[in-house]
Amino acid sequence: MKVRKIAALAVGAAMLGATIGFASAVHVPNEMPGKDFFVKNGQPNVKIVVGSQGAAQDVVAAADIAVALGTLLYNEKEVEVSGPAVFKELPHAIDKIPVYQTPGRIVKDNLTELENEAANYWWNGANYSTTWKNYTGTWFDDLGDYEKILNKKTDDWMAELDKIGYNSEVIINISAIKVVLGENKAPYPTGDEMIYIPAGAFNYTVDYEQDAYKVVAEDYVACCNYHPGKVVSYLVDPGIQPGDSFTLLGKKYHAICVYGNYSAGLDLATICPTCQAIGPQEYVLLLATDVIEGQKGWVSVGGSLSVGGPNHDEYTINVLDINTIGTEKVLLKVVDNTGVRPTVTVSIPVGQAYSVWGDYDNDGDDDLVVVLHSTFIGVNGNTEARLLVYTDLRAVNSGDHWPSSEWTVSFFGLIYNESVGAWVEPNITGGGWNSTGIIALNKCPGCAKAVKMISLVNTKKIGPAKSISIPNFDPLYNLTYSAKVCGPSKCADKKDDAYNKYVYYGEAWISIVKVGRLATYEMKAGDTLKDAFGRSYPDYIQLESVGGKVTTVEPGKVTKPITVLDTEVMAQGLDKVGSNLILVGGPVVNSVTAALADKLGVPSDYDGWKSEYGTGKDSGVIKYVKKCDAIGGYGVLLVAGTDREGTVAAAEYLMEYLSKL
């Protein structure tokens, strides 16, 4: 019974995995049994017979074989799966910028003359330049819709942004890619050069203006002549206005004010006392991550407001007292529910803003700003205060390092011209990019302004390196410098007409590989996979999944022991085994092996085994009889050795074999 318990545990453990060793030199037959010998319809098709006189190692070997068999106990079933085909875009090369190329092989009598000539083939646009110092590579890419704008006021603007698709176009422009010479300072490529992008040369511009298109005339053919239709575009929204939300480099922002146009009538010094752009200095955008304005801000003594974080519960503002006599003011107890900031009690006069903790986390934002807008005494004598609340408040102007120190930002603004009924670029020096001019032009009540575009440039040099990523914190592209050079060297081939002269050939380029924002596409039956320009996709689109028939695997369940003692088999009779057999142990320790020794073609005693197979690990033997008349035509597989080491080695070989079925 002990053997049965070990085997039953082993089969159960098979689904959890087992460690299988590698076999020593084992005597194996030319033909080994197939999978059907061991399992059938997800159930064991074999019994493991252990000799009752066997050593403990034989029992362990039988248990290990049972574990290995357990990995084969499953059924495969084809299941029909519905759904579209899913394709995924892979990283792929999208451009190759020429850097250097000689017009064939340069041949000169001396090295100095060759080096002077080779220095003249650095590429610059469509022409060679005079020296490597003048090389400047440029590159441009239209990413299409890559950022988002939500043109509506909503409390759940973060969740709403997640729901909408990309709708704002992004243009990438690299105005300069420079080369750094290698350690030998050769004025021509040797292969160890590096590249870098100077500060201010990488530009990331987002156009948040929303346009739509309408077909006003269909295509038609008349009198054998084709007449194209007409499509007109019209403005849906000019860009970022107060209350709108948007993304920039994937991060979410909410606009409170645009170009100082604050709806509550509070100037910047009042609403944002600790912002960088303070006092008389104007701003382009006043941003926050959570806001309480309007009717939601009314609260009475004993009441509270919650604000901040994705669930609007990062901070709690408790109203302790409201004073309406003399100077109106409110007494508040403010709690940071995250436990990071201390609880504070503050008194705020009407019309004033209070930055509760300032920039406590040193991220450039005011963590929490509270404004007492007004107070009110109802007919029932209840006193209420109207609060304006902002989290992560920040004023941003052109020239600021935003959204991080790696970028310098500028804005393109529009104003609404009531006389023509349209959003237009202001008629001032610098146009829409001149933020100061826009504000000066719009010091009138009701003048509407919007941010159409935001442009970022890198504040620091990117590189130098053989390969650089841009942007370096969330790469969209990899730029890699490569060179193919030969020489400069003296030609030693007497058959070459350049024999004994100096020769050089060089070519260098920058490969641009798209690595970020790799798209996923779905197709249904009859669809044609094409890109936004109607071109069929090339081989960098990989099929991820598709509907149709798929093979599923269902594990089999073992309800009866598969390991038995030799004495049990002999007691019931060899002709009644009812399955294939795996015999563990030789004829000395396993009586079933002894009874079938002639059928298996093995010696029946120890001396015969030792004489034929030796001893130790190298005495392991596996014998296979496909059909054995003595057990009703079932198959027999012997796993044995002259001694216990040989039996273990044979068992290890069988386990490795089973792992490959």
C-alpha cells in the first residue's frame, strides 16, 4: 500500500511540475513506444509494476515515472472562436538619413592628400558640404492623432479623457542632428562616431484645434467626363479653453483659465499667490487636476468638501465657522487623507486665495488652493460660504520649463473676432505665438481666447551616443548612427590598379526606428488592412490573434492508482492485467520481470545481467515489446538495471523521453 500512496501523490503532483534529471549511458531499443502506449483519451493506458523485493530507489523511480506520465494526461479539443483578427504594429525602420558618402573609392598617392579629399563628402541636405563640422541632419514626421482634448466641462474629466480616442495631431521636427568624431578625430567616418541632438532642436507640437469635414457634392460622371466631388472643412472647436481637459506627452491636464481669462474675476496674484508667474505677470494656462466651482462649492458650518486624487477624496475641507459681520471670512480645518501633509486650520477672508501647504511635494504646483468667493445668509438664518477649490494649481507661460525641466514650452493662441464671427490669429508681431501680445490685445470683458497649439523643445542636448532615443523618457523613436568604411589603407594587391596607393571608401547614415505608440488593428471578414493613407501595411504588421478554430487542452483526472506491486499482478494472473505494463526492476527483484524475461530478451539472474550490462549507472536497460502474448497482447516496457543505480538511470532516461512526447 505504501507504493500505491507514493504513486498516487506523484500523479497528483504532475500537474505542478517535476524536476527531471539527465540519464547516463542507458541501453535502449531501436524503437520506443509512442504516446498511445502511455495514455489514451486523457487517461493512463499503463500500469507501473514495482518489485516487492526492490530497493527504495526502485520505488522512487516508479514515483518519478508516474509524475512524468501525469504531464501527458490531457485531452485536446477544437473550439470555434468568434471575433476579429487582431494585428499589432512592430518596431520598424521608417527613415534613413544620409550622413556621408564618397563617390566610389578614393585613391591618392599619399595619406595626407587622401584625408583632405575624404573630408569633403559629409552630406548636408541634397549636397555634400565642405567639412564634417557643417553637417546638420534634419528630420520631420507627422504622427497623426496622438494626443487628446475633451472640449466640455465635467467633474470626471480624467475618466472622460480615458474614454475618448486620440483626436489631436502631433508633428515631430528635428532641426539639427550633429556628429561627434571618434577618439582618433579623423575628419571622415571611421565607424566610431556618435550623434546628438542640440538643445532646442527637437520639437514636439500638438494641434488641439478640432475640425470636421462635410461632403457638399458627390463625385459623378457626365458626358464621359469625371467630375470630382467637393469636401469642405469647418471648425468644431478652436482648442483649449477654460474648463477643457487635454493630454500632453500622455499626461492629463485640466485648464482653469486661458490667457488670464478667469471666470471668477480673480487675478493671478489672488488665485495663485505662490505660483512662479505671480503678480502683474500674465499667464497662458492656469492648470489644475481637480476643481470645485459653482454650486458644488456651497457649504455650511459643520459641512465639508472632498477634493483631489482620482476619487476626489485626497483632501477634506471642514468648515468650522463662517463670519458675515465686518470682514467676511471662513475658518477651515484641512486634512490630507493620505497622511503626507499635516492637518491645518486656516482663516480666509472673502475674495482671497490661500495656498494651504504651498508646494509641499516640490513638484512646481500649489498642492491645494482655497478661495472664499462669497457668503450667504438664508431666510432660515443658516449661513453658507461658497468656496472655490483647486488641486495641483500651476500657471504656465511661454518660455517656462514645462511639463518638466527637459522641455521649454510655447503656445499658439487664437482670439474670437466677433465682427467676422470666427476664431483668428491676432494681428500682432509674432502672431499666435506671442502670448504677451494676445493678452494686451484682449483686455476687454467677454473676449474669448483659446490655445490652438502647444510646442515643446528640448532644453538639454540629447546624446552623444551611437544610438539615442527621443523623447529620452518615453521614446517614440530610436536614432542609430551606422557606418560602412574601408581604409584608409595602402593597397597591397598587385593586381589592383591602386597598388601601393592609399585607398578609402566610406558611407554613413542614421537609421530612424519607430518604437513607441505601436498601433493595434482589428479586422473582420472582408476588411482590407490599410493605413491612414490607404496603403496596404507591410511586414512590420504582425498577426496577434484571429477568430476560428483553436485547440484547447483539458487536464485528465486520475481516479485509480496506476502503480502496483508485482505480487498483485502475479496473484490475479498475467492474462488479466488489462493494460500495458511498465516494469520497474530486474528479474531478481520483480517477479513479473522474471516471468517475462524470455519475452523481453533479458537474462533471468544477476550474474547474467552483470555479464551482459555491467554494473552501476551504465547498466541501465530499457526493453520494449509492442505486443506480448503472455499478457493478452498488451505492450511491455522494462525499466531496470543490474543494480539500483542502473534502474534509476533507466528511469531518468524514460522521464526525459516522456517530456518530449
